[in-house]
Amino acid sequence: MKKRTIFVTEEDMERLRHLIDSAQRGSTRDLEHLEMLREELDTAEIVSSDEVPEDVVTMNSKVRVRDMDSGSEAIYVLVFPRDATWRRDASLCWLRSGRRSSGIALET
């Protein structure tokens, strides 16, 4: 499988690194996933907000997901945990699907 370039804005990189560090100090839960996220961030291309390609999912992006088998659709917004409490359509940034979605170009 071809390795994809991951784009992260300067601000999101800082917030994600802080989030990982805080979570790792507070709990042993999800350590494996946090380390996987840290490794992906280590290889990410850091860009300014205006340099993010328009087909890249970033924090606060709204994404429509379609189940290819059933055809059902759902809309998600990729947010930081502190922003998820009031948003019904929010997806936490460190869930497995979010980890794989953030900063990666969508395929059409």
C-alpha cells in the first residue's frame, strides 16, 4: 500500500501533541493508539492553514461517509475532545477512523 502524505496545520500539530501528552500522563487507556497517532504526526508535513490542499480532511472538517454496501450515509465533523460535548455530529480526533482521516486527502 502506498504511503500517503499527511498534512497537519501548525496549530493542529501543537494541539494534537498537547492532547497526546496529557492523555498519556493521565491514563494507560488507549496508549497503543496514542503512540500510533504520535508516529503519524512525526511523519506529517506541517503546513499553514492556507496551504492545506482542499481535498484534505483537517480538524473541524465536515465529512460525508457512505457505506458502500448499504448506501447509507452519515456526516461527521472531526473535532478535539473538548469540542465534542455539544456537537452531535462530532467524531473525536483520536478514534481509529479519525486517526486515519485527519490530514489525509480524500479519494474520489
